[in-house]
Amino acid sequence: MKRTVLEKSFVAVMFVLVIIAFSFAERDTQKLFEKYNTKSTVETSKQKVEYTAEANPQTNIENRSARN
């Protein structure tokens, strides 16, 4: 009887420790996300810089023919 109570207590303590560890990990992840978020860090004086993935249409045609 004592063994089952001991095992249940051990499981409960481990569960609490896992919850604490994940809460610290989530908090650190949020800090890193805020630190390296490009929308909030890439700015010029008085205006935001928006990056687009546009390329020259001629370059796209050449790339298509090179693939075929």
C-alpha cells in the first residue's frame, strides 16, 4: 500500500516539475521571438522596410528554360 502512495506522489511531483519546465521554456521562446522578429527589428528612420520576393521577369523565364 505504501508503494502505490509513494509512486502516486512521485508522479505528481514529476508532473509539476514538467509543467514548470515547459512554462520557463515557453517564456524563453517568447523572448527569443521578440528579439529576432524581423518585422519589429527591421526599420529605417521614420519608415518600415518591407521586403518582397519579387524578381526580374526575364530572370524567371531563363530559370524555367534552364530547368527543362
